[in-house]
Amino acid sequence: MTAVIPASVSDTPIRPRRVAFDWQDTPVHWIPGDAPSTHLINVLHLLLPAGEKWFVQVYKEALPLITDDKLREDVRGFMGQESVHSYSHAAVLDHLRAQGIETRGYTQRLEWFFFDFLGDKPYIPMPKGEWLRFRLSLIAAIEHFTALLGAWVLDAEELDIIGADPMMLDLLRWHGAEEVEHRSVAFDLYQHLGGPLRYPRRIEGMLFTAPMLLWLWQMGASYLMRQDPTIPDRRYKFRDMMRASAQGRVPSYVELIVAIPRYLKPSYHPEGEASTQKALDYLASSPAALEADRRAAERRRRLSA
């Protein structure tokens, strides 16, 4: 999964798009007839709002330390995009609750994990600057996976073929495209502020992140299946995920795992992981992104009048 990115595309300014989505007509199982696949992806609506709010909190600490003007602007754009991602996914939780699927039990655990366990105060004795660098290494590792997931959903034609809900697909693909668009920012920031232990800490960050994300994802899928009142068998089975992955309905854990060694190479850089042009092409056609651009242009016209 490599791509050569033209400099003119890589240098595109990163900016948030103030999208909005209407979930009134989205069914509980938006992948038709497939509750396990629906809920495996639905975990992202629970996991991402907490994680992305945490990204922004950590980056607020890092901003005063950035000495590169271009990187500082990229980080500000990244923070803006992550904030919009967070509230866009959080809105789906109201839709799930309206259909009888409670989410609070899982999201409370996530809030503890990000804002207490990985909050401002280190859970092990270390200087504040080193704790910041460690958390920056975690975000860089997480963004390796979100870029891969973004590239996957942009290419997930099987979801169109089986009639997945178009509103949900637009949310996932808009988000995925922006993850591809800003995939280098977290890594570049970590490299910029990583300090003398930059490479060993990068390995440490991935060794912490990879199993933790897998555990949180599986735990979330199992939780949502148990909460779904519309299905007779509420157990989440690993073989369901393997079947759906083989069918192209959900991301492949195997592909995510084999991507880890690429990240651990000293020469690694995220630009080789996906196509920026493909992401920008989707953003130029996304109904939600186009409507956000229209509203932004209208606000500018009113302000200049």
C-alpha cells in the first residue's frame, strides 16, 4: 500500500470541514442483515470521540514547543479536523441510543483511559516533558492505523454493493479521507519533539498502542452486540469478523498487523501509506463536505457584505 505523493498535493493546507449528518433514516444495522459487521465499525463512533478529544488536549501542550512554522500550521489544522471528527461521531451515539443501544458503559471506560490514565499527570514517575513525548508517540502510532483505516474505507466497494446506508458511508469516508489527508502530521510532530530517545520511544509507542487498540475494538464490538435488542444472538464471535473481513465488509486485522513492521523501520514515513490525491478526490465529491463548503462560503459572503 504505497503511493508517490506529488509535492503540490502533500503541501495542501489542512483545514477542518464543518460537516453535518442526518441520521433519521439510517437503520440500526446500516450494513444490511449484518449486525456483527455493523457493530464492529460502530465501535469507531464510541472510540474516536474520546480519542480525538484527547489528541487535541495533548497537542495544546505541544503547540508552544513547535519551532517550525509550517508544522505549527499543520498541527492547528489537524486539531481542527480532529475536533470536528469527535463531535460528528458523538452525534451517532444519540442515534444508537434512540434505537435501544446504550453506549455509556463503554464510553465511560474510554474517558477514564484517555483523560485519567493518559491524562496530564503521568501514571509512572517521569518528567513532564518525557510524559508529553510518550503520549505524542502514542498518537503517532494511532494515526498510522487511522490512515490505514481511512484508505480501506475509501476503497471498500463491497459496502456499496451490499447497500450500506449512504449517510453512514459518507461520514466514514469523509473522516477516512481526512485521516489520509493529515496522516503525516502526528508523525512529523513526534519527530520534531521526540528528543534523544525518539526512535526507541517510537517503538515503545507502537508496542503499547497496537494491542491496546485491538483490545478496545474487540471489547467495544462485544459490548455493542450485547446492547442490541434487535438480534437474538448477542454474542460477538471472532469468526464473524474474519468472515466479514474476507468479504470486504470490515477492515482486515491481518493487514493492520502486517503494517506494524513498516512503522518500526527507521526510515518509515506516513506519506507512503496511502494516496493523498484519492482522499482529496473524495472530499471534492462528498455530499457532507460539499455542503460544509457551501455553508462556509455563504458565511464569508455575509461577513463581507
